[in-house]
Amino acid sequence: MKNTFSLNKSCADILGIGLFRYSLLPKEKFIATNSTLPKMLAYPKSEFQKKKFKGLFQNAKAKEEFFRILNKEGKIKFFEAVLKDKKNKNVWVAITATRLVNKNKSEYLEGIVENISSHKEMEEKLALEKDFLQGLLDNIPDAIYFKDRNNHIIKVNKFYARGVSMKPEDIIGKTDFDFFPPEQAEQMFKDDYYVLRTGKPIVGKVERTILKNGSWNQVITTKIPMHDRTGQIIGTMGITRDMTTYANLERERLAMLINALAVLGKALEMRDPYTFSHNRNVAEIVEKITRKLGWDENRILGVKLAAELHDIGKISIPLDILNKPGKLSDLEFQLVKEHVIKCYELIKDIEFPFSLAETIYQHHERLDGSGYPRGLKEKDIILEARILAVCDVLESMTSYRPYREPLGLDKALDELKKDSGSKYDQTIVEVASSLIEANEKKPFWLNN
């Protein structure tokens, strides 16, 4: 090796890798090195060659393991160890060496030493970041999970694992079908594939999930795409927060409000049973139409409650005006119209998770601006109020009143169709008409 070093000295010194030959028997010493190895450990070359190879190891166990493998195998490849430089500072290296015996029975090592300190620093930095991230994930009180492009779980935090009563490592490779009923898991898959296909996140989706004990909880879920360095989508990340306690409190609060408002409904029933019956029937029509439109339960509840309360303001109108058989005077009609404003004023400051007060406030508005109390037009009228307007007219014209007989379903439909698109929402009129046709041209809201 001495000749090799001398012949290729310039090449050996620019490699950036330490080369050495080290005698084991009869006497331990460095026979030859290139200039890179002493520099790696901050030694002058002449001083370095007097060092013992075993004395360079910072850790005794690493040294013992190195020589155990070497003695057993006769060679060792890319053995990572910490050597100490002249100032006793740590230098991470990878050693590849072979144990040789020459004709004179002399034993020696030949090998290379590569400085991997920068790699190790990067590994330690990445490990620190990984530990920090994992610690952060594990201390967040939400279920966090990562999935590949086939929706197989590749990582979860401890909160997720506790939720399914499994160890995190046992969850890897599973899918939502392993934890949830088929229909629910299918919807979760659709959401994941939407994110994978479009690259768009799903933010704050409220959903109910069934637990292993058969109970339900309400959660809010956000799913975002994960990208690799080239920008390709490689999977999804999801965050699910349990909102059951909050949802239950909201339901209880809402139930209390509804019960309080129901007292007013009872008062209206005792005073004016015809108006109370009208409100109840309108609510039935509203529910049928909104279900046909595919609305979710919360939104249906909101507009149905608006229907049950929309004429509650009439409790302040004298009965002789409400039930007057003839035409109302201008003053009397103005009093009747004020029931909308009175009801709005009654409930506008109560917090609801839907636009209850505004729906009631707008239910006598018309698309062409001919309605009251504000003369709103088209897009200024919310969809809930448009639905309530159609249902109100449909029930009113087909029901008995003290001042007139029912006008009939045909006349009610003719009225709505005549002004469909001008006063009344065309889509809602069409849905109502289709429901009547499907019910053999009878009022579908009176079925038991």
C-alpha cells in the first residue's frame, strides 16, 4: 500500500476520503495514510501516524463491536462510529476495512474512513424535527391521521389510537372500513378521493360517527392533500375533532328555546286555532319540500321551525279583524301585515344556528318586489323564505277559514304557477307540484 500511496499520492489526497494501512501484528501502528485522514481528525500527519487505531474511538462499546465483527468476518463495511480528534471533539465516520495477513504472518488493516458528520447532523436535526412533530401530534386533543393514495392509514397520533382502542403501529395499513360501518366508511372514502382528485381541501365538515359501543358522536373533520417535493399528491391528512359535548349542549339550548317558543304557539292555539293549524300544516309542507330538495337535518329543522312560528305575530291582532268575513279596510290590512314585523322583533335577538328570524321576516316578500314589509326582490330574498312563501300560499288557499270556504288545490296550484318565476320561486313551485302529482293530486301534507 505504501507504493500505491506514493504512486497515486495526488489522487489519494483529493478524494476527500481517509485511506489507511494499519499494522496489527507484530506491532500496532499506522503504516501509511493519505493526508485526508489526519486532517479529518485535526492532526499533523507525522503526529497522527503515532496514534493507536483503537485509541481513536470515542465510545468503548463501538470499538468492541467494530473489532468483534472484524475478527469474525475478516472485514467490515460502512461501520458508523464516533472518533475523537486531537481536541477530543466528536467526528462521525463510516469505516470500511479488511483484515489481511502477509507472507511473514504480519497482520494489518486496510481501509477507508469517510467523514459523515454533516450527514449525522442532518439525521439528528431530522430526528429532532420528527420527534417534535410527533410530540406535537400526540398532544393535540384531536384525531390526526395520514393516508396514502389508496386511503390506507400510514400514520396516526395517540388520540386517534385511543379512540379505536388500538396501538398506533397496529392501525397502519388499515382503512376506514376497519373501524366504521360500510355506508359511513364509503362516504369517508368519497371525501378522501375528492381531495386526491381535485387537490382541494374539505374544511370543517360536520358529520356523525358511530362508535364501537353503538353510540354516536358528532365530529368536525378537515382533510387536506399531501404533496411530495415535485408537487404530486401522495395522500391525505385528516384532523377530526369530537364536538359531541358541544353539540349536545347546543341541542339542549335549542330545545329550551323551541320549548319556550312552543308556549307562544300554545297561546296562539287557544286564541286562534285556525292560525295555529295553518302554521302546523305549513311546517309539514316545508318539511316534505326540503327533504325532496335533499337538505340536511339541521337546515330542515330551521325552516320547519320558521314555518311553525311564521304567523305567531298575529297573536296581537284583534280576532274580529283576523276572522272578518268581508274585505279588510286599508287600516285593517296594515294591522295584519304588521304580524310579520312583530314576530321578527320578538325573536330577532335570540341566537339560532339558522336564519330563523330573517326567514319569517321575508316570507311575505315576492320576487318582483310586490311583497311586504320591505319590498325585497329576487336575490335579496333567502331561499328559506321563498320556500315558506310557496308553502304559506298553498296551505292558505286549500284550508277552511271562518271567513271563507277552501278555494281548492287546483286554484292554489294555478295561482302559484301563474306567478311562478315572477312572484314565487319557480323551482319550489315545481317541487310542490310534483309532490301533489305523486300523491294523486291530493294534499300530501295531510297524509297520516
